[in-house]
Amino acid sequence: MGNWTLRKAQHRDADALSACIDAAYAQYVARIADLPPVSAGCAGEIAKNQVWVAETGTDIVGGLVMEAGEDFMLLTNVAVHPNHRGTGLGRALVALAETAAVEQGYREMRLTTHVDMPDNVRFYGRLGWQQNHRHGNKIMMKKMIGDARGTPSPIG
């Protein structure tokens, strides 16, 4: 377990979150030609969506972006700085997302990842997410969350 703190992102976090996301995705940029600019618009994301950051001291070392849909919560980005991989931070961010979604009444979450990110596909699979659709290089995954009482599902 790491020594981070998870909290709601604030507008002042936008640049540091963007830098963290860039570092997290740097390994993919050269090999995935159709990778969207994943760190673009962090200030806008913080203003309109549900965004959390993980910090150690004053450094942002991870982030989570969720967008509320009508019938499901969309997990649009989970990023962990390379220096903090393997510490459980990614798992903690996904658990936070699932708990927040259940608290808001959602029973389903969705995300999209890329075929050239097999580690991500395996990571989400270990946490109970299932592939439900592929379109080109995109892999869509979903997970049913919570139970009839609204209790979050255990994380894999």
C-alpha cells in the first residue's frame, strides 16, 4: 500500500494532473498512433466531471476521471505515475470510482481501453471487469457494481 491521499480534484490541480497523465501514458504514445490526447482539457474535466487525484505531499501521482451517464458511470481515465506503479494506487482509484458510482445509484460502470494496452485489459479483468465489445482498436469493458442494498462489490 502506498502513502498517498485521495481527494476531489480542484481547478488548481489541472496542470499537475495533466503532467501525471502524460507520464502515465508516455509508454504508449510512440506505439499507439490513434491514442487520443489523454491529458488534454484537465481543467474542463475538473469543472464538468467527477475527478479525483492521488497525492503524496504536494505531488499529484495519480488521477481518476468519471462521467455520469444516464444508465451507467463511465470511467474515462485512470492514471498512475510510473514511479507509483505496483503500489496498489490503480486498484485504490478504481475502488473509489466504484464506491462513488454506487453511492450515486449506479449499478453499472463502463470504460474503453485499447488493444495495444494489454496490461490495462488484464488489470481491469482482475478487478471483475468484462470485455463486452470491440470496435477497431478499442476494447469496451463493463462491470456490474453494488448489490440490491447499494453495497459496493468487492474489488478482485
